[in-house]
Amino acid sequence: MDAFSDVLRVIRLTGGVFLDAEFTAPWCLSGRISADDCRPFLVTPRHVIASHFVAAGQMQLHVEGEAPIAVRAGELVLLPHNDVHRFGSSLDAPLTSAGKMLHSPAAGFARIRHGGGGAGTQLLCGFLGSETSFHPLFSALPRVLKLDVRATPSGAWIESSFRFAAGEIAAGRMGSATVITKLSELLFVEAVSRFVASLPEDQRGWLAGLRDPQVGRALALLHARPTEGWTAERLASEVGMSRSVFAERFTSLVGQPPMHYLAQWRMHVAAQQLREGQASVAQVAFAVGYESEAAFSRAFKRQFGASPGTWRRQG
């Protein structure tokens, strides 16, 4: 299994499509996905990635601070940070709130028709969600990712399956939601893979580490099993390298030594458990690999500037 697949297995993505829309120019919407859009799919994800698949026609999409992009038929656009965004036949067209148009869709799936009667665009709008609110993959991704589905391996099959599954959901056969989840995850992996492949050779950072076969495998191991008694020697052995060469490559690509990275990741896992769970500080300490609550508390305060108890109370 490759590093991308290992990372996604830890993240546990869930997907869904909640809107089939037909727009006619001029039209322009603004909004972002809410937890209510995801709830009919039996999930309330802590991290949401918005998605728009253009089934026919084209549109413009803009996230504040980014250059507007054109999205054409057969292309999927993903917003890894679920930013508020505008999308329409023209970004200068009269603006409508997407939230108002999608208020309480029946059975979690809505069909809308909207616009001025000009050139048509069909969209399938959905989401990818994760129970994990913090992960280096999310923070390392750009605010907008675009993928030409038809140019992917088996693109025609994926596109037709996506349409079919959305139609089944619209007809009330929610079992097809599983198909949407798997297809959405597949397309997300493809989009991220292409983005990583496009990075300059001298790129440094978490994604550059994930691109490297040995370092990527080590990152996947650390994220999948953070409580194990990892050492640089053991990690190097797992990925088939000497300790010195592995430590040097990991540090060069990721920006810090492997054990420093593991300590930081454990603290972020602990912070999420403290914020979102009911376990005691001692239980959280044990869950992230610390045998002593006092040692955990000292490490946590060094990382976040507050004790675990204070962090939890501050929300």
C-alpha cells in the first residue's frame, strides 16, 4: 500500500453529494458547506472538503485571495479548507446565497433550477469529510484543487458512475451513497497526487516528504500508529534504510527530525482528544504514548503554552 493510501486510511474520509443543480446564465452563488449538508449522510465531519463537479457547461469560481479559475464540463474542483467561495456563469452576476437556496433539502438531496435563461451549466455538489480536524495533509494543501476527471485513468467510467450514483440518491436509494464515498475518495487521491507531482523538485515540507517513497512510508506509519515506541532506528528499518541516511532525508524534506515530528504529532492528537472528547488528562496521555501524566503535561505546555487542563477549559 502506498503512502497516500496509508494516510487516507488514518483520516477515514466520508463523502456525499447533496445537490444536483441546473443553472442558466447569468447566475452567481456564494457560500460554503455546513454540517447540516453532511448530516443526512449520517456523518457530522470535523473537517470538510467542498466539491463541485461540472457535468455540463462551465463556470467561474473564486476564493478570496486566490485568482479566479474556470471549471469546465468533466472537471472537479475541490476546496480543501472549505473556504467561502463564489461560483457562477460570471463572478460579476447578481449574487445569491447558496445557503438560502439549499434550506432543508428533502432527504438531504436537493435539485434546484436557477438563472436567467442563458447558457446552461449542470453541477453535482458534495463534500468529503473527516473525523480528524487537524492533519498535516489538510494544512499543506492549497485552497483550491482542480481535476480533469476525464483525463484520469478510467475517467469515463468514473464520470458515468458518479452521475448514476447521484441519480440513485435523488431517487431515494441511499445505498448509492457508498459508491459516491469511494468515488470521491478516489478522485481526491488523484487530485492530491497530481498536485504533489507538480511540485518543484526542490520543494520542502510535509507533501514533499509524502512524495518520497521511504519518508512517505515513515510518515504513514507515524500517523497510523503514533503510540508505538518508535525510534529513528526502528523507522529506518521499517522503510529499508540506514538510520543516518533516513534521518538526514526525513529532516531535509519535512524540516525536522523524525522523533521531533512524532512528538509534535502526538501533541496535536492529544489536543484534539482533549478538545473533543471526555477522557481524563491521564487517559489522553496514555493514549498518545506517555506513561507519565506529568511528562505529558510538560510536553503539552511546551507545545501549546498552556497545560492540558487549561487548554481544555479554554475550548
